[in-house]
Amino acid sequence: MLDLSFEAPKPKVIAGAKHDWELVIGMEVHAQVASKAKLFSGASTQFGAEPNSNVSFIDAAMPGMLPVINEYCIEQAVRTGLGLKAEINLTSAFDRKNYFYPDLPQGYQISQLYHPLVGEGEILVDLEPGIARMVRVERIHVEQDAGKSIHDMDPHMSFVDLNRTGVALMEIVSRPDIRSPEEAAAYVGKLRQILRYLGTCDGNMQNGNLRADVNVSICLPGAYGKFRETGDFSHLGTRCEIKNMNSMRFIQAAIMVEAERQIKIVEGGGEVVQETRLYDPDKNETRSMRSKEEAHDYRYFPCPDLLPLEIEQAWVDDIAASLPELPDAKKARFVGDYGLSEYDANVLTADVVNADYFEAVAEDAGDGKLAANWVINELFGRLKKDEKDITDSPVSPAQLAGVIKLIKSDAISGKIAKDLFEIVYSEGGDPEKIVEERGMKQVTDTGAIEAAVDDIIAANPAQVEKAKQNPKLAGWFVGQVMKATGGKANPKAVNQIVSQKLAEN
């Protein structure tokens, strides 16, 4: 049974603080829409292209150029909303958010403030086996990305790359329901997992395709509960926003140092100023970037170049019907259909490619538990050692299933199976043919095993006497028989025959 409590965990005691303080965290995650073209132009979104090579006249804000909505980007945002069990608004509108950056040619960003495409949704965040918390999503709005200013190529000037300008973003805004650095990282991880399952964002944080702004505030124990009851933000402390976080580890570290900074100010008799800050991982500190702007500071107004966006319920229903099985449902099915532990199911469903690989092995081998054990322990372990991804696995699902079927048929032992797996991983080939050609088949002939046991017992009378006094020493005989047969004897048969023969002596 999952614990879906909204209550705060035990208050986190910050080192050096005079009082216990609770954290309140909200996230604004910017997810780049998985689309080959930009939101309002046909320019490419290819990552790593030559600077300023993926720029249309619309992206460059040339006079007279008008934006045209990319329908596929809207479809991807609707798909994301449905995946988060969110309300889809059939009527939405785009606004101009006015501000100046050198990498924003228009002098404004086309975004959605007053009428977003997607309304309230939810994300179930797994904290540990059996414990999860529901984080509410306030909205998802669609907007265009800005370009990139580059400051480290010349000591005297900065450069601007407009390739990202106009790329479609989904800004996924949570409620302030997150209560710890660990939970914040888990939230981003779960959101990224869902987006990958949906195919609406690749979740690549290194390329900037998924980045988060983290709002952090502190409050005394009990204050958050009052906020949840009343919706009154005055129960919470003043929040500060940490911009452009693109690492789970840095998200956790930034939250902690920002919380410590705020606590030091409050306990010193000062007041936290609402502002936007940046996290410096080298110094492990946050520093002020600018005062926190409100909506009126950006002079939002409806975009005159775009009519309100109206979509049909039938179109939304068609998208909903095409949704894939999502992580929570897949995990529950793996537990129910294959008898997996929640931990194993969680590992296997962490990425949709891993889940598909496992299921192909399990279906072919006809044994979910054995398939999970081999995929998680042997395959994942070896891939991690070689710094490879499942997509680069030299062992196909059919090959791994072949190894498992040989174990199930008693053709090979577990030890031989590991040797066989290594051969298949390194050299390839059909597992069954490899076993036949290299004489790796397990010895199941009880007569041959009995003869080997008799020889070992006859050669070691002193050890036999010891085994009679301490039955646990029978394992020594088993080991000797396995050694004598080159590890090919059926371990179960060896154990039975050794026990029988020792009892007869």
C-alpha cells in the first residue's frame, strides 16, 4: 500500500540552525518538445549544428515575418498533459512577454500566461519502496526558447548563437508540494521518465533539453499544513528562484545551500528578499542574479500575430487513445504478471527501452523472474562496466532468452550459463549452438555422477568421517565432484547423490 500523504516528512534540521525548519519547493521545468521543426517556423532543431545555421527569417525577427504554429508541437504538449492526467484547455492563447536579451532577437518571447494549453495535473513521485507522494502540476504552457550567449570564446566580446531561438518548450509548473532536496530530484527524474515514455521530450539535461528553475523557501514546522488548508502563501517564507539547473545532483546541492542561506538570514533577524539566483557548483553557493520579476514587469499582452488557439475534443481523444503504457502502470503490470518485486520492477521500468528489452526476454524465455535476474544483474552490470547503454547491448533479447531457456531445460548449470553469457556478449552467436559445439552441456547422467562421487569418497575417508560428524562438510564433496566434472555436473543431482552416498558409508 502506497503512502500518498501530503504532510511534510520529519522536519529537516539544518546544521547550525537554532530551530527546526521545513523546506517548501516548487519547480518550473522547461522541457524541449521532441520536434524536428521549431514552434513558429520550419527551421531545424538539430543539436550541435554550426552556430546560427538553424535560423529562419522568423527566428531572426526580420521585419514582416509572422509566426505560424507548428501543430505537431501542440500535439506533443497535449500528449504530455494527458500523460500527467491534466486538464486540456480546448481554448488557449499566446502572449508576448517583453524583455531584452542579446539572444532574443524579437525583444519579446511568445509564451502563454493567462490562458495556458494545459491545466492542473499530477505526478506520483516514488521516494522509496512503498512510499510515494503526489505532486500537483499547476499548468503546462507552450513557449519559444531564446538563443544562447557565449562568453568564453573571446576575452573582450560575447557571441550569440540563435540556433535555439524559437525551439518549442513546455514549461511544466508544479505547486509548492515538494519538501526536500531528494524529493525535488525524484520529481524531476519521474517527470523525465514520463516524458521519455510519451516521446514528447528526450530529457537530455546535458544538451539543455530539460532544465529546471527551483523555487525555495523555508517555514517553521506546521506552517505548510496551514498553507495546504487555506491556500494562503503568507504562511510560507519568501521564495527565491534558482535558475537553469540541469543536473539532479546540482539541484539537490543548490536547494540545501539556498535553504541554509535563508535560515541564516532569518535567524539573524533579517528578511529574505525575493530574487532570482544562480548556483555555482564550484563554490557550492547561490548568488544573486536579479530581483525577482512579477508578471507586470514583463508587460504581458496578447500576441497580436496569433489568434487564440482552439482545438477539438475529438482530436484530444484521438491523442489520448494513442498514449503508450506509462511507467506506473507498467511497473504494476510487471509485479502482477511476472511476479517481480517492486524494486526489480522499478529498475526495469526506469527507462522504456530497458522495459521493452526485459519484456522481450521474459516472453521468449517464459520466466519473468529469471529474466529479471539476468537482465538486472548480468546484462546491466556488464553494460555499466563497459559504459554502454542498453541500445548498444551486444546481447539481443533473443540471445539472452536462449541462455535462460538452456538453464530451465537443465542443459546447462548456472555457472556454465555465466560462462556462456560471456561468450555471447564478447563473440556473439546462438547460445544453443555454442553449448553444442564447445561441449558445455551439463552432465545429467546420474550414473556418471555417481561414479565421480564414489571416486571422491573412496579417496578421502578422513573427510567422510568428518562429514558424518558435521553434515555441512558435505559441501566439500560437492565442490570436488564439480571440479572433477569441469563444472558440468548437474548441481542438484550432485547434492542428492553426495547426501545419499555419505549416509550409506
